[in-house]
Amino acid sequence: MRQKMIILVASVISVCLIIFMVSVERKTNHTPQTKENTILNKYSNSIPKIIHQVYFIGRPHNESDLPKGLKNAMNTFKYNNPHYVHRYFDDGNAMKFLVDHFGADSDEVYAFRNLRPRAFKSDFLRCAILWIHGGFYVDSDMLLLSPFEKWIQKNATFVIPVEMDKPFGFSNGLIGSIPRHPMLRIAMDMIIYNVKNKYYPDVPRQLEQKNSFLSVLAVSGPVLMGKVYNRFMGEADEVPHNLNLASTKGIQILGFCKIPPKDEDEWYTTVPFPEKSSVCMGEKVIQTRYPGFRSEQASTGEEHYSTLYDQRKVFI
């Protein structure tokens, strides 16, 4: 009888121990999962309702100090998306953001500090901002023609337009993303490598004879983003983009078209058609430059980034 009692007590203790272990495992979510995957799952199918815009003039300033046309352009994103938070980054708070989120001695701060062209600094900063917060980065000189909710796909985790009139690359004038999207990390790491090694990247062979200017865009801009896309898709850097794969990865690809002769007659559209830039497929949703941009921005006090590139002065 005593032996049976001992066996019974031992069985009860074993059952209680199993129940306790299962309970602890559930509470601690003890699943083989990286921190990055946890974050991606948390934000899956939901790009945060935040609009980030950046404008550098070589000194800290307020948004109210900007030229009238530029402010009006930025306001189109605020007015058309009243439920979105709007954040503005200038020469002052950009560095503070990077130090606060990555550390003063980080590669991210080093890359930003040692890129000379303001446009290239902005290229890097937009990826860093979206990596931390997610949301939508848009160039400050753009005009929003239709609210995001009318054309951003609900299941999109990354949004980017094709580069106009080129067989390779993606325009980084607009990027929508969930926080911690791998494409952002790939882009940041590639730019960091370029800066730390003072490296002027190769241009895909199909572009070499097309336009020498495109090599400028390989340091931090659209050509680099083309390589980023291919790496994310598991493709070689230089192969033509397989846009059909985009939707399987939650990526929404937009079009980019231009109808001459005016500079500002360029648009992002809802349907990509990279084969011919003079054909605008789908709805025009963003005008990529506001009328009068060239005259209003005639002098920025800085040499154009293409000149700095030609002089091999991109890196400090």
C-alpha cells in the first residue's frame, strides 16, 4: 500500500512539473526566433503611418525657414494624409538621430559624417530612419497627388519605384517600409562599406555605355538600390531585376515616367513600365518635382554631387 502511495505521489509531482514547464515556455515565448524576425512579425503587413522628410542646407534650421515652394510641396503630404505623423530632419537633428539610435562610435555615424555630398548623406539617413521607425520617406521637393491609403497596397511591407528610363535600379526618392526590413540593412551596410573603404562601386555592365552619370548613383542612390533588391531576392548584383518576384516578398513596385519638355513633368505611378519612360501606366500619384523647383533652388552653396564624384571627393 505504501509503495502504491509513493508511486501515486511521484506521478502527481511529474504531471505538475510538466504543466509548470509548459506554462513557463508559453509565458516566455521560448521559440527559436531572432530579435529581427520578432520585429518583422510584429509589423508584418503594416507600414507605420509616419512620413519622414529630409532637407540639408549646410546648417541647422527649422522647417519654417524653407523656401515657400518647398514648404508647399511638403504640405501636400501632410494635407493628403491627415492621420499620419510628419517628421522633418535637418542638418542638426540628423546626426543626433544617428547617435541616439546607433551610438556615437557606430559605423552608421561614421558613414554619415564621412560622406561629403548632402544628397548622399540623405540617401543614407533615409534608410537609417526607416530601419528604426518604418514609415514613408519622400523627397521634400515632391508633390503628393493622391492620399497614400488610395494606392499603397495593404499587404505591402516595402514600397519603391523603378528608376526612370534605365534598365537597372530603383528610385529612392520614395521608400515605404516596415521597421527592420532586410533591404534597408543591406543598403546601409553597402554604403558603410563604400565609405569605410572610399570605394567607388562598379556600374552594372548594361549601364556602362548608356550613361556615365549612372556611376554616380552607385555609391548610395538608385543603382545601389538595384543591387540591394537583387541581393534580397537572392540574385547576382548585376542581373536584370525580376519584378515578378516582388509581390511574393510583400514589395510594391511603382512606376516612374516623364513627359518632356518640362523638368517637373515626372511622376511616380501605380504601375511600373520601365521599358519606356514616356509612357505613364496606371494612376499618377506623385509629381517628383514641384513647378519652379529649379529657380527656387538655384544656389545651394554646394558643388553638385556629380562634380564631387568626378573629382573623387565623395568621401572625407
